[in-house]
Amino acid sequence: MNEVRIDKWMWATRIFKSRTIAVEACKKNRVMIAGVNVKPSRMIKTGDVIQVRKPPMTFSFKVIQLTERRIGAKLVPDYLENITPPEQYEILEMNRISGFVDRARGLGRPTKKDRRELEQFTGTDDFDFDFDFDSEQ
């Protein structure tokens, strides 16, 4: 076996959970070889360096062996070498530290921690308002 489709290899080496997800990543230009976006049918060979963008970071893998069959997690290091630069892991750590600070609109309601921080910021601890519905205005 001299060459293997990139989508099959990424699924087999557990970079993606399913082959469908690997194909979608290729179609969305999240998989590159030598800085060039690749199609799912692109054939790879031993020694190729594959870059996979999984926001917020970009992973880099060097192909050591080829396979089309899914392998066990313990065997993955025999088939690929993770050569992701340390700067990418720093980006991931910064994202983890920031937590809910950069929460995008529409990601759900605030947590209890968010509510407490808001109360501390505004200086109030009770957002319930007393309305007198019986009085006429």
C-alpha cells in the first residue's frame, strides 16, 4: 500500500470520529498539505505533513504509516506523529482560561456564576422588582 485517501486515513488514525466528518472537514477547507487545501479523495503517502484546523487551533501531523482500517487508540502513535507547534497549544489554553468572557450571542442563558458576577458588578443583589398591579395609574 503506497497511497491512501486522506479522509480514510484521518478516520482510521482517529483524528476524526467518523469518515463523514473527515470528508466535511476537507470540503470546508480545514485540511491542508503543504499549505494547500485538499479534497477528501487526495492520496497521501508516508512522510506527508497534514495540517488539520479544528478551531481555535491547527494541528499538524506527520504520516508515519498508511492504513485504511480503523486502529486502536494505543496504536495511533505508530501511524502518525503529532508535530503541532507549542504556540497552538498556548492558543487553546488561552481560550480555556477566557471561559465565558467571549461568549457569543445566542449561546444560552447565563450561568449562576455569570449572574453572581453581574450582581457584584452592579452592586445589587436583587433583580426582582415590586410591582403594584392593584393600583390604578
